[in-house]
Amino acid sequence: MKVALIHDWLTGMRGGEKVLEVFCELFPDADLFTLLHIKGSVSKLIENRNIKTSFIQKLPFVEKKYRHFLPLFPSAIEQFDLGGYDLILSSSHCVAKGIIPSPDAVSISYVHTPMRYIWDMYYDYFGRGRAGALTRFAMLFVADYLRKWDVNSTNRCDYLIANSKHVASRIKRYYNRDADVIYPPVETKRFNISNALADYFLIVSAFVPYKRIDIAIEAFNKLSLPLKIVGTGQDEKRLKGLAGKNIEFLGWRNEDELVELYSKCKALIFPGEEDFGIVPVEAMASGRPVIAYGKGGALETVMPLNQGIGVREQGLEEKPTGVFFYEQTSEALRDAVHIFEKNSDKFDSEAIRSHALKFDRKIFKENISGYIAEKCRSLKV
């Protein structure tokens, strides 16, 4: 088959790029189409592809301001000529799934999330206090256009894959399409269990509004417990202004440092609602429990001590891997930390790591490879 890989943009290595890496391994001769590529920002496996970019690449200040060109993204992704390709495989959290395939091609999209900026997190990005008055006014018109395009362009895909049941339910709600669920790859074998724990809790996150790092800071200000925060982002100045002396900002850390930070923390704090959430799985692969907001992807990855909805839905009897809190407030998070500390002896590092191995990269690669082969056979490609 002649294969085209589509990705929204190449500006850093996050969960979506980890999925793309596996696609590159499965189809080593495939061409890669993307809106924008900042050279050197992704792994060598991706950098070494035949990468074709859109007109977005040539816009001024694009490397730092590319999100400001959001209204142009649909036109940019539609400009690519995919004539002659048999398989179109997109990794999409914005517009990649909206590529226009040739009539005879099979189009499969791995959807990390419906475009969050215009759907469920619109007000987190464009509400009062999040965006200026001019931007908010412009988005009244732009968002409606983007929503219509987002729904209509989904019909160009023969098959949709969601990265969690949570995302599959949102795909159904917004697009009225069914999606198969294949959990994303986590490099669990990079992580290990430490023989000696340190006295700190840990957050690993980009500093964007929906991650809700602010409620974690408020909670730990009251708890007076040590909290280390790994990450950077647009909310950094505001978050640092909220933090007490017991909270340490570490910036981004390299892989070796992150492995050590995970393995020695008392527990990972995960206060946001994520589509899947790779960070909690990485913490569990290190044998460490997760204190998480009990909504979204965490319900599918964390087995709660407090017998929350995650256990009931899956009908499993497993050793606990974390604690949930069900109101996204600093008070609820404080209560969850107290529950964790009173029951810390109930968490078994080996059992926690064993649970995380179910999401290993090798399993994803086998599942996605089998899925693509089956769908291509069904359409006689």
C-alpha cells in the first residue's frame, strides 16, 4: 500500500507524537503531512520522515504563535493532494482527520479528542479572564464555523479510533459517529520501582487552564506538604504567584530525571480531566499511586482505593492503584490526600506497576496493527 500519515503539527513530543511514532514504525515508507514542523522538536524516528507542511509553515512568528492561526487550519489541512494513496492514517486532536482522501483510499483517524478549543473546553480557552475582549468577540463567529467544519469533515473518515471510552462518548455526542477504542502507547518499560521513597508529592503537567494545577496548589498550601511540579506553560506566572514555600517548580526535566522523580514520590497528583492521561500510567509504571480527579480517562486507568465508579464499570477486583476525588475543588483534593495518607500501607508497588503494564507500547502496536489490517481487508485494499 501507499500510505500517508497525517498529524496536526510537529512542535514537541507529547502523547499524540508517541502514537505517531508507532505509525512511522508500522509504515516506514509513508509520507508525513502536517500543518507545521519545528525542526528538531520531535524524535529522530519522526524527523527522518518525508515531511510535507502546509502554508501555515510560512506565516510570520508561526513557531510561537501557531495557535493564533486556528481559523486557517481547516483550509491548510485540505490543501494537501492525497491522490494515489491507498491508506490515509491520521493522528488528530484538531484538524488532521479533516484531510480530503482520494475516493478509493481507506481513511482511518486515531482521535485523541474532538477539538477541545471549540467544544467542551471552549470557555477554558476563550472565556472571561482567559482571552481578551477582541479574541472573545472574534471567536463568537469563528467557533461556529469551526464546529460545523469539524462535524462535516468527520464524514471523510471511514473509521474512527478513540484513545479511551471517555473520548468515544464525546465523539458520539459531537459527531454522531461510533468509534472503536484502542488505548494509546505508554513506554512503561522506561520506568522502575525505587527502593527508597522521598517526602514529596508530584505533578507532571503542561501549565494550561484545564489541567487545574491551581486547585492542587491551593490544596497543598493548606496541607503544608511538599509538592514538586514538573512542567511549563502559559499559566506559569499565575501559578507561581499562588504557591507557598512548600511548593517547588522544576520546569521540564529530561527523561532520566523524570524517571527518578516518579519513582521516589509519595504519590502523583492529577487534578485535571484528561481524555486518557499518560502521566498517571507513567507514575503507576513506577509503582507509585495516583490521587486523581475521578472523571475522564482516569476512570479507565486508575483502580481507586475508595471503590469509585472506575472499579464498578470494569467489574474488576484488583489491588488499588490510587484514590479518586469527585469534585474538582481544592477541598476535595485535600480530603483525598488525607485518605491516601491514612491508607498508604494498602498500596503495593509491584501490583501498581503490573496494572500499568496493560498499557504498554508493545500492546498498542499489536492492537493498532491488527485493526488497520482488518479494516483494509474489509475494503479490499
